[in-house]
Amino acid sequence: MSDPLHAVSERFALAFATVAGRFADPIVRPSDHADAQINGALGVAKELGTNPRQVAEQVLEAAGDVSDICSSLEIAGPGFINVTLSNQFLSTQLKSVMSDQRLGVRVAPTRIMAAVDYSAPNVAKEMHVGHLRSTVIGDSIVRLLEFVGHTVIRENHIGDWGTPFGMLIEHLIDMGQDTAAQELGVGDLDNFYREARNKFDVDDAFKERARARVVLLQGGDTETLSLWRTLVSESTHYFNRVYQLLDVLLTDADIKGESSYNSLLGPVVERLRLAKLLETSDGADVVFPAGFNNRDGDPLPLIIRKGDGGYNYATSDLACVIDRTERLGASLLIYVVGAPQAQHLKMVEAVATQAGWLTPPAQMMHVAFGNVLGSDGKMLKSRVGDTVKLAALLEEAVERATVAIAQKNPEMAVDERSQVAHMIGIGAVKYSDLSTDRVKDYVFDWERMLSFDGNTAPYLQYAHARMCSIFRRAGVERISVRSVGPIIFDGREHTLAIRILQFDSAVWDALDKYSPHRLCTYLFELATDFTAFYEHCPVLKADTDEQRMSRLYLCDAAARVLECGLNLLGIRAPEQM
């Protein structure tokens, strides 16, 4: 474990146990007054009925010689122990961590199979800004899980089945399959859907045709399935263009549409019936999971099959649980879905647990998120009041970044500027989303997210490019400094070394809470510490060759961690800007 705070905690745990007569957490935290602060004496003193400073003194005595880690220890206030870490200890730890391809990040002690459900657009509908959060948060969680050694199955649960496909297929027939495919192929999915809906609402004959087509689709009619596949295929091509622009991991192999579970819906009902969980309520087959009630206090039903025989979203979601646990063998089912779905998912989880399909160690995890808002504090809309299309938003981000790069570095070649602008524009959009606590709404602000100052992707990307540029100016290959042992003297070298060593904790903190914004905060602090180091500790004009190589080592270490951390967010780190 590379984080120096953990090393302090481990070293002082035995001393606290000796004083307390049992295990007692040293409670090591960062401090403004030192490198770390040990706060556990207060709790132990309260339990023993003694003075906290006296407990702190006893802990220091029991700890003995800790000079291999700490250069100084000081009791402050009501029993806090301020810790200053040894420069030699930091140097040794840094050397060890940077020789590891994983940069000191621990592998999960128990590796699992995780299924992550995210993005989930609908066939024949364009992806809008509401899909942004699910897609980028889910993508980052997948990257984090894989980085610590878990096996991850990406599940893009697209909406490709159900009653709307009757009207969509009939509209496709009216247009002609080639014409419809061409319209869908250029990404005009919303217009196609809107036209089909308008015809369904005003044309009774079309409505009857649409309803009959649903029956044919659900019955497996060959011609109808062929037309349905055209809709799915053209929509999938559009989704892929957005995913490629957004630079996420999703591919066609990850698509698991609602249609995939059609054959499981009937068995879900029968298995619930055999488990004696199914009841009839107002003509529908339902399950009443324990602990869920409506406003009047009456039991709240999860509808499994409607009175007309049609299945509900809950049926499909329960089929997903069965498929993911029994066929795939996943023990962690993660749903990156908006906060409004919380109760629905809890009810699905409760029913799956009662039915015996979700048993320990298997568990469901809802990674909820808030909304993207406009400057007016309301849901983000386009200038004409429509939902913002995701593809258009991403294209605008790249265009704005192109202008910003041209102003910042007009000498950059056009081809290189185009590549960097894509990294900056897409990174800015993703980071603006990921750096916000996912459970909160956030305001979409072009000026702030594309700024080269503050907690933004361009600031971090520019910091990485600056780190790389040092080696170009020095005429030194980065890999050549990795055999050097860093020598830490200056306080800013000391601070930067500690921050680099905290990467493991930052990754695990983000993963444990499924909150990428915690990793964003760490990376911003790393870039800030590097800037302070670079501005006050001459690298190329260091006093000695030994100091120069040591500081180049720190530059390389910071760059490697920053690049790795950005990659875990799904953001690229350019070497020149």
C-alpha cells in the first residue's frame, strides 16, 4: 500500500492497541499543520477516562523508533499527533511505486465478475444530453473495475423492443426501406420517430396497422423481424458514431437489447409463480415486495404482467438479473441509471432476492446521478427549446476547443491541432460531468469547462503537456530517468512526492464509492502541486546534475500518474498543446 498515511496508520496501530488494550484505529488524516495527523488518542482517552495528551504520549512511547518513516512527531492541541514524513522514506516509497506498472495501485484482493449496465439509448431515437451522464460515468467505473483486476461485462441495454416498434416498422414500410435507412443513416432518428408518432396519433388506419405489426413482431414473423433489424442496425450505426466521438469503450459486442430477454419473460412469471410470490391485483400479475408501500400505507406492487397479458419493465429487469447471475455468473450488478429509478430498482432487487435469484455474494448496486442543467437552472435545452442532442453537443465542444487551441498555440500544425482539439473538447465535456458529485445536478457551462484554469480537463491536460515538454527541452528520454533515485530536499518536492504516492488511495476511494469525482479531485490536487513545484524548483537549471535528474524523475512520475488517472476517467492526455 503506497499511501504514506496508510504506512503511518499501520505503524501506529500496534502502539494504539498496546495503550487501549484492544485494537484501536489511529485515525490518520491529512493535516494543514503537518504531513499527517493522528487523531485516535481522543477516542481511546474517552474510553479509558483519561487525558488525551497523556494517551498520545503513551502511544509515542509504545511506538518506539519510527525514524524510518517520520522525521518528526509533535503532540498538539487535545492529543493530536502531528507527523512529518521522512524525505528518505518518501524517496524510497516513490522509487518502489514508480517501478510498478500499476503505479502502486493495489489489485483487488478478491476478483469478481461485474456486469455494468450503462448508456442504454433507444432504437430510432437520438441520444441526448441525458445519456451523457450514464455513458461517461459508466465508462469510468468500467475502467476502474478493470484496472484493479475485476472482470467486467459491459451491458448496453438498448430499448429495441415493445409496442412502439409497431408504428416504427409501419412508418418504415410507408417510406420505403431504402429511403428510411438513408434517413436513419444520417442520424435523423428523432424526426423519423416523430413522424411515426404523429401518424399513429391522427391516422386510425395506421394505428391499426401498427398494432397488428406488434403482434407479428412478437410472434416472430420473418418479414417483420427483417424490418425490425433494419431499424436496430441503422440506429446502432448512429450510436457507434456517438460512442467513437465520445471516446468510450462500448462496442456492438456490448449491446444487450430488451429483445434479448424476450424468451425469458414467460419463465420469469412461471418461476415467480412456483416461488409463490405472484399475486393478482386488478387483473395483473404482481409481486408485493416487503417494505414498499404507497402514500396511503398500502403495499406497493411490482407489476410483472399487465392485465392484457403484456409484460412490464420489471419483467425485463428481473430477466436481466437471472441472465446476469445465472448465465454470466456475475456477482456484482451495477446499474448506472438516473436517480428517479431508485425505487424501481430497489423493488426489482427485493423481488429477485425473495425469488432466490440474487443471493450473497451477488448484489445489485444503483449508481444514481443527477441532471445536466442550463444556465437558467432548468434541464438543459437547445436554443429552440428541444432536448440537446448529444452528437451536436460533442461536435460543438471540438469546434470550441479548436478555436481555443489556435489562440493558445497558433504555431501548431493543422493536423496536430485537430487531434488535440478532439482530446480537449471531448475531455472538457466528460470531465465537467465526472468532476461533479454524481448524485448532484450540475450546470453546463462552456466557458468554465473549456478554461485552462481551475478544476477542468484542459488545465489537467495542459499540466501533462507541460510535464512532457520539459523532457523535450532537456533532450532527455523520459524512460532514462526512471533508474534514478529521487532526492527530496525542497518542501514542494516533499509535497509532490506525497501526492503522487496517494494515487492508490484516490483510485480505491473513487471505486469504493462509485464516484469518479473523487479521482478528479485528486488529479486536480496533483496538477496543482506539480505547478507549485515547477514554479519554485528549477528543473533544467537545477544547481547540480544530480538534482536535475531527481527533479526530472519527479516530473516523469507526476506525468505517468496524471496520464493514468485521466485514462481511468476516459480522457486522453496530449503530450503537446
